[in-house]
Amino acid sequence: MLEIRKLTKTFGQGATQVTALHEVSFTIAEGEFFTLLGPSGCGKTTLLRMIAGFEQPSGGQLVLDGQDIAQLPPNRRPVNTVFQNYALFPHMTVAENVGFALGAQGRPRAEIDDTVARMLALVQLDHLAHRRSGELSGGQQQRVALARALAPKPRILLLDEPLSALDMKLRKEMQVELKRLQQETGLTFIFVTHDQEEALTMSDRIAVMSGGHIQQIATPRDLYDNPANSFVAGFIGESNLLDARCDGGKLVLAQTSDSMPVAHADGAVTVMVRPEHIVLGKAQGSALTFLATVDRLVYFGTDTHVHTRLADGSVLVARVQNALRDGVPWQSGDRIEVALPSDAIHLLPKDAA
Ligand code: ATP
């Protein structure tokens, strides 16, 4: 439905020039919940603003339904944006806010009233239609902003960190709500966030960005299970990264010199292991086992994070589920066996230093 081809954006000139996006390419399917995820400054807002038409590309194409829309002004693109700060008209009622764009298009009164009623039912705000939007809570204002953006029936809804102004509890509720809205309407959503948990819980696919590049595009599950590189491994969930070498069919850990057979080209690699996959104590069938010292225990309710220190000083964190009554049987200073099961070991390209 939407094809982004080699989209580039530079700001400024000469010595102060910043390249916010470097030839970014990807395709979004109709009805997808697609998320742009990355740390501050990675270029996700710039990319969204170019799709909306608020920013002109320095190069590349934006093709929607087979038509290059890069030169169309924002109001002629079949897309609409929900902003972080809602941008409602505070003196207008909820219903007036939601019907505003339709009124500006000169639609008949009856059609506007009908659409406003349907949109307010969709976001469960029918009872507040005549309240001024400036008198609503943050969560209610967010729903009005959503209803207003959906009212003109855009082909794509763009959402720029729409939940970041809400407190944690409301934010979680709105995550579920947004996903429901997207599924009920069947609309294509492009969602921008720097919050990996938010991205994982809502998206069909996620594009992980850093430094103006896309690092990987995949389903939440695939990003977590098969990160393409150590940036993605570190940004999605928690991970342990260890230096290692592949040498003549063997993987050798730099920190412990332990080794296991491996089918991989010779050279330096990074070994990635998720904390919940590490086994502490003796384990059958583990590929790599070595001794480490318990450094500290951090209690998280459902589980405990056990920080272990290897001989060279590097730290490996294991996550152990808490049993019903007993705590973990180790304490700081204990020497324990750390086991990495073979299917928990992922080899990533070694980062350029
Ligand atoms: P955040 O989460 O902080 O909003 P982001 O990932 O959305 O970050 P962008 O706002 O897209 O990042 O910015 C990407 C890069 O482009 C940054 O280095 C930023 O400083 C730069 N940039 C963005 N807008 C402009 C502008 N109008 N003029 C100059 N540089 C800009």
C-alpha cells in the first residue's frame, strides 16, 4: 500500500548539515499496525512528518496506492496525524473538534453528525459529546484526538508518540484500546515510539531505527528471538552480549575460553543470550558452562535478576523465576556454574569498534 523508496532527509548546509535519514526503504501493507521504534534522534519523527507532508524529502520516493505523493501538500494526502500533545481546540466541544475537518470540507450537516456520533462511539466518549475539550482528562483528550483524526476516513493514520503524555496505568489501557480501534476499523496505522514494550505489545511489524538507518524490520516475536545485530538485541528486551571468535568450526568465548562446535565462518562475533535463557547450576545438554561469582541479586517480584561476574570482570545477568515461597538459593560472593543452552546462543556480527 505504501512504498518508501530510498527516502533521504538532510537538514542545514555545509558544516552544520545533519542527515536525519539515509536512503530508507520499506513497504507497508494495507491494514498493518506498523511501528517506527528507536532512541531519540534516530529519525522516526522526521520519517513520519515526510509521510504526512509536513517535511519535504531531500531524495527518494513515497508511493501510496501506486501514486508518488512526495510533492502533494499535507491536506491533499489521504493520511491524518495524531500528535503527542493532542492539538485539540480547547474552547470547542468534543463533537465540534471531531467534526471540524468534515465541516471544513463542506460536508452536509447530517453526514457530519452521523460520523461524529460513530467516531465518539468507537472511542467510547458518546456521553461527553457536548463537554468542552479543555475540560477533559488527558486520557479523554487523547480519545478525542483519535476520533478527530479518524473522522475524515484517512487511508493511513499516523501516530506520533500519542501515549507519551499519559501516566503508566492509562498508557497501558490506551495501548489495548488503540490496538482494538485499529483492528475494528481495519485501518493502516504507522505508530512512532521510543518505548520498546509499547511497540512489542501493539505492532504487527516494527522497524527498529538508529542514526537515520533502519536496523531491522520484523514481527515483535522475530525481533526478540532473532535480532539482526547487537543494537537491536540491546534495544528490544534485555540481552547479554559476549565477545567470541569462530575458529575452525569452534566458537570460543573471549571471557572464559570455553568453546562449543559451531557452523559459522571464522572471525570475531558477538554472542547474545537472553537473561531468561541462562541456567544457573548444573544443566544437562548445555553447550557452554563456566564458573562465575554472584555479584548481586535484584528482586523483581515475578523473578530475580542474578548478576554474575566472570573472571575478566564482565557481568552476565540471568533471570530466575521466583518460586512460590523460596527465594533464589544464592547470595553475593557465591561461586556458581553458569550454563548457556545451545539453542539460547545467538551469533551476531561483531560491531565495528
Ligand atoms: P525524538 O524521539 O527525540 O523525537 P526522533 O527519532 O523522532 O527523536 P527526529 O526528530 O526525526 O528524531 O530527528 C532526527 C535528527 O534530525 C536529529 O539529529 C535532529 O536533531 C535532526 N533534526 C530534526 N528536525 C530538524 C530540523 N528542523 N532542523 C535541523 N535538524 C533537525
